[in-house]
Amino acid sequence: MKTAGHAGSAEAATRWTPAGLATVTLCFIINMADGVDVTILSYIAPRLQSEWTLDSETLGLLFSAGLLGMAIGGMLVAPQADRFGRRPVILVALACMSVGSLACTYAQHWTQLLVLRVLVGTGIGTVLAAMAALAAESAPARHRDLAVGIVQAGYPFAAIFSGLFAAHLLPVYGWRVMMFGAGLLTLVLMPAAWAIIPGRRAGGFGAAGKVRLGELFAPEYRARTFALWGAVFFGLMVLYFIVSWIPKLAIEAGLSEANGIYVGAIYNVGAFAGTSLMSVLTTWVRPRVLVPVMLTGAGAALLVFGGIAMPIALMLVVATLIGILLQGGYNGVWPIAAAAYPAPIRATAVGWAIGVGRAGAIAGPFMGGVLLAAHVSLFMLFLAFCLPLAACALCAALVQRDASEERIN
């Protein structure tokens, strides 16, 4: 009986199942909704700044509000997925996202929008952690890095189209319609999540009680926990600075509002291509080797974007390259995270990495706003963000895989 069970387990470890494919596909689509909810604020930011007479520092606070919510979701809500299962936690998170975005449509002051963005961010931070765990558990063992990476590609894929829609719809319908559309998209995903995500606790764990944070600091996990937290913290500091500010930076460089939005959209074309490329390459190259290489190239591309005056066509090319190397490289951190811990503590581990990392994500856009308000040159602005980018690359290289993953691979 024991031998038969082992054989069944081995077969499941090497072959995709219809349920596994459906689950990973759903996670990709949910991450698309995350991409819309996160990036839409960057596309409507110039309009908000004009309509409500906001300075750059206040705009930075609005960017950071959603990131604060992500920290709350990742650290406090997502770990419950290891206790109660993935499905109920993801459904609660989707409800937060949809209600928050729909309510943003009626905001009359930036402080109201700030509070609602915290609610939206709470949902996003929760699903990011729960989906990374769910995708890893739904894929064959040898394709876990690929599955987690593919899920991450949903974010920039959706951001491409939200940027293109924003460029056409924002001048005609205003920013409130954009927020309403984001909330509606998330709302319609809830029935699919209920139907596809397994109702049981993944792998049968969680029944014994709540996973404790201290388990992440057991001797075998302590070093990788600190390294992972560092990678996410420094990576998100740079990533959310770029995602939040790239349309505004392109406008600062002399482009129109519409062309600035197109630069943001084309960055996400590169981000989708880079994340997809990273996902495929993990079949042959370990993510903790691949990530530092891509992030080093991203630093060079940032300095070119900030230091050389370019026509719009060349600026779009460089923005695409930044997306490929920066977001593709950073998204390789999530396969690293999913492979660093066993299933019973995976959502807790990834959730806390997301929560701690959001401190960097909050600091990045806010620091960008402060530096822009101080009229720092674009080159010096990007040079300042190359330092945390290098730290992210180093930390990612130091995260060890879990022993069970090493045996599989």
C-alpha cells in the first residue's frame, strides 16, 4: 500500500493534470487583475495631479497606500492560507480588491482614495502570496519554477492593455471609469475562483493549527528567510519606483500625456516578455543564477534611459529593454521563494516576504517623488536606484532551495 501511494505521488510529480493546468491558468488571470489594479494609478496619476492640484509628494503617498495594503495582506491575511486553505483566503482577497476599486470611483478627495487603495492593496498582497504557493503545488515538481514564473507574467500582460485602454479612454471618460473597470474585472473572477481552486487544504496540511512566524527562523530556514526578505525589499524599492513613475518621467522628458502612457505600456510589453523568458529559462538555469544576471542588465538600461536624450522611438526601445530585464529579473524572485520552503509553510513564508518587501515598495515611489520635487536630474535619479537593484541581485543569489526541491531537481 505504501509503495502504491509512492508511485502515485511520483507520477503526479512528473505530469500535468487538467486540474493543475486550470489552477495555474486561473492564477495567471487573477494576477492580470492585480496588474490592472496596481498600474492603473500610475496611468491616471497625471490626471489626478491636475484635477486635485496634488504635489509630487502627495502623489507618492497615493502610490504607497496600495503598497501598505499589500504589506498588511501579505503578513496578516495570506498566512491564513496555510491554516484554512488557499480558496477561502483568495476569495476574501478578491472581494477586497473589487469593493475597494469600485468604491474608488466615488472618491472626492485624495485622502479617501488613499484609504481605499490600502483596501485594494490588502487584497493584492494576499493573492500574490497565496497564488505563488498554489501554483507551485498545482504543477509537476520539475515545472514548479516555470508555473510560478508564468503566473507572474499575468501582471505585466494586463498592464499592457490597461495602459493602451487608458491612453484612449482617459481623455474621453476620465479616471473614474478606469477605476470602475478594474473593480468589475476582479468581481467577475470570484465565481471562477470558487469553482477551480481546490477547497481542501493544499497537501492536507494546516489542520494542526496556525503556522507560526518563528518557523521561518528555524536553523535550516533562517539564512534564506533574511536573504529572501532582502531580495524582495530592495527589488520592490526599484520596481515600484519605475512602475509608478515611468509615465510621469517620460512626460518630464518632454513627451505628451498620451505618449507618456504609451511609454508605460511599452515598458509592460517588455515586462511580460521578460517574465515569460525568465519562466522558460528556469527549465535550464536556476533562478538564483538567472535573476542577478538580468538585474545587472536592468541597471545599465536604467542609466541609459536617464542619461541620454533620445527620440520617442528609441525611448520606447529602451523602456522595453528595462521591462524585460527589470521586471523579468525581479519576478524570478518568486520561483526562488516558492522553492525555498516546504508546502506547509509556503504561503506564510511568501506572504511575509511580500509584507516586508512592501516597506521597500512604499519607500521607492515616495523617495522618487521627493527626488523629483528636489529637481534631481534623471540620470542621478536612476543612479540612486541602481544601488538597491544591486542589493536585490546579491540577496537573490543567496537564497537556498529547500532540501525536497533539491532532490526533485
